[in-house]
Amino acid sequence: MDCAECQDELPSPAGTGRPRRYCSRACQARAYRRRRDRGRSAPRHGDVTGAWASEAASTSTPVTVDDLVEAAVALADRQGIESVTLRSVARHTGASPVRVERLIGSRDRLVAAMTQHVLSRPRRDPSAMAPGSAARIVALAQSEWRRYERHPWLVSVLASSRPPVEPAVLEHAGDVIDAFVRHGLDPADAFDRYIALSAYVQGMARLLTSEQHETRAHGVTYAAWWAAQHRRAERTGRDRRHPWIAQNTTASGADGHDDVARWFAAGLPRVVDGLLARSTP
């Protein structure tokens, strides 16, 4: 007999009793979730023929690239970029893996399309921002930061020496570089300083994603962790040797977001001022 979910061959029964339908608890749970979320007629895991039939029967409009990209973004927002594969997107949209691969091509192309999607949403026109190079660059950096707040997975995609070179990525980089050039820097120097600014924004954003990972992995919030560190410093006397510990006894929020956002806001104008300073011979 074969598993009712994945179609792998079932092991030989060990004795009498009700025959097994699934090869593992994972297949049993997958079948339950499928029936719960999409009904008993939904295709089995890996059943490409059934997936095509289900898609054709359930909707007169086949799934589109936009549908797949939006589903992938929603999945990454909930579970992280690691959860996004062509198969997982197919499962969440009800499309067949064959159709997803035909429309998207590869996971790298899917991630690139996700990046373009979230960065190309309406944004402020740089020409409408406050006059002055510093104010414009700060506004552009804040815009990038807000993208990372809404889509934490995005920083792991863009914080690379080889990010997806999509139109929206190039447009944002061009806006920042142009602001540096308007300040009087040559294009090559402007590019170097754009990279330095982006590294600051992305580095602060990585603190957010790191804290989310720590909370999920250990079940301890940032506020609880920091309170424990403060008690330990009091117990060992370290707070007397390092007075700044006693002056920062509480976290602004349980998840650390408010603290990181405050640190980012405090440092950004100072970083920009430093990047706009001309090098002395």
C-alpha cells in the first residue's frame, strides 16, 4: 500500500489492527491541514495532476505572476525568507508546482521579483522632499528603514555585495547618489558614501531581525533579557564600574523595536553629516 498523502510505499504492518494510511506523522498532519484549509477535494502533496485539476476547477482565472509574488511576500513576512520556495508558494496559492516554475523560473528570480514588488510601491518623490542634501538623504534613508520594518526579510536580501539589481533597487540607489552629487561630490565618491550609508541603515535593521530570531529561538523577550542583565550587573557590582548600565535599566518595548528605532533615529543625522563632510587633503 502507498501513503495517502505523498504516495510513498507504506512499511509492512507490524501486526493486526487498523491499517495505516500515512507513512509518517508529518504526512498525516499535512493531510489534515489540507482538508481543513482547502477541503477534501484539494490535491495531495506532490500530486501535480491533481493540482492542475483543482486549479482549473476552482477558478476560471489561472494564478498569475503577481499572485505568486504577493503570496511569497506574505509568506516571507510571516515566516522569514527561508520559508519561501517555489513549492511552498505553490502550496499557499493552490497552483501546481509545474505552473509556478513555468511562471517564475527559479527561486532567485522569485526573490528578485519580491524585492521589486515591495520597493516599487508608492514612495515619496525625492524632488518633493525638504531642500538641502542632508535633509534629502536623511529622508531617503528613513524610507529604506521603513521598508525593512514592514518586511524584515528584505534586509537579508539587500545587505549583500550582490543584491538583486532590480529597477526599484537602482532607483533608490540613484536617488541617494544624486543627493550626494548635488552636494558637490564626484559620482565615484558619492557611490562610496551611498554604500556606507546603506551599511548603517541595513546594520541597524539587522538588529531588528536578530532580535526576532532570538525571541523565537529562546522564548525570552528583549525586555526580559535586558532586565536580567541589569539584575546581574547589580549583583556582581558591574553597575558601579559601568554607571551607564544603571542609567539604562529598562527597554522601551518588549520586542526591542522601539529601542532599535530610537538608536537608528539618533545616529542617522550624525552619520549623514559625517558622510557629507569633505575629506581634507
